[in-house]
Amino acid sequence: MASVRKSNRSPVCDCDVIHEAVVNRVRRRMASRNEYGKLATLYKMFADSTRIRILHALEHGEMCVCDLAVLLGMTKSAISHQLKSLRLLNLVSFRKEGQIVFYSLADSHVKDILDKGFEHLDD
């Protein structure tokens, strides 16, 4: 069995044995580097409180840029800039009604991510 150094630092494995069966089993279940990059980019969208506020507002109903700007106390330009980022990662969708563009969450997965985040905070 591998020994673990005891110190004030985090445990460090000092074994020379690789647990090949475990490594191979996990390797088969790992995604590609490209997929991890995409996932990290997705999570970066949730790292900004303004984008989170926009998403949470849209969870409760579709809204236009003007409505979001008033609700969040921001400029229409700032809201539009954030919506563009969210749209590019398919987190929000939009529909036009005349000249007004209404935004909503792209799908239930976005709502699930938000809900799980808030649920985690409440634990």
C-alpha cells in the first residue's frame, strides 16, 4: 500500500506504483480535452454576477433588453453586451415581435444549472 507523507501540507502520494486498472477505467470515461475546454467556457459564463442575474431574471419569464436594463439598473448597452455572450454559448434564445426582441433561457438545462447553484448555496 502506498504511504502518504504526513506534514502540514496537503497529502502527497510518494508511491511509484500506478494503479493501472483504476487509471484505465477512469481514462475510458474521461472526455476529450476539447470537451473540457468547452465545459470550462460554459462555466465561465456563470462566473459573472451580471450574467447570472440576467439568466435568473429570464428564468422567470422572457424579457426585452429595455426591461432587463430597468430591472437590473444597468444600461441597455451593457445588457446587450452580456446577452450576446450568453447567446453565443446557447444559454439564451430570442424571438422577434415586430422590432422588439424578447430573450428567454435557451432550454431547461440552463434553469437546472441555476437552480442547482442556488440549492448548493442553501445547503
